Amino acid sequence: MSALRTLLSSGVMVAVLGLGYGMWAIISPGEDRRRELIKNLPEANPMRMEETRKRNALVMQALKEAAETDDNIAQGYGGSRK
């Protein structure tokens, strides 16, 4: 009885794994679709990438300035309110 239960549970586990792999294979994009997705990524466009670099530089500068000050910028600009 124990061997039958082990075989049955093993069979169910293999079936579930097979079903998961089958669904993943159906849903995942093909090679042509994958190439098109990569081609249309923002990083593929040099102008867009340069805009992203500039925006990241501005954010990093703002973070650096915020880290160097003792003011609580979350409560308002220009120092603490009293």
C-alpha cells in the first residue's frame, strides 16, 4: 500500500511539473519575438539612453545634496519649521 501511494504521489508530482513546463513553453515568447522586444528596449535607442543618463545624474546630484545637509527636506524647504 505504501509503495502504491509513493508511486501515485510521484506520478502526480511529475504531472504537475510537466504541466508547469508546458505552460511556460507556450507562454514564453519565441526567438523572433524576443529579438523584437530587445530591439525596442529604451536602452537600444542612443538618444533615449542619453536622456536616462542625464536624469540619473540629476537624481544622484539631488541625493548627494540632500545627504550633505542637516535640514529635513521632507517637512519643507529652507530649514526646519518652528
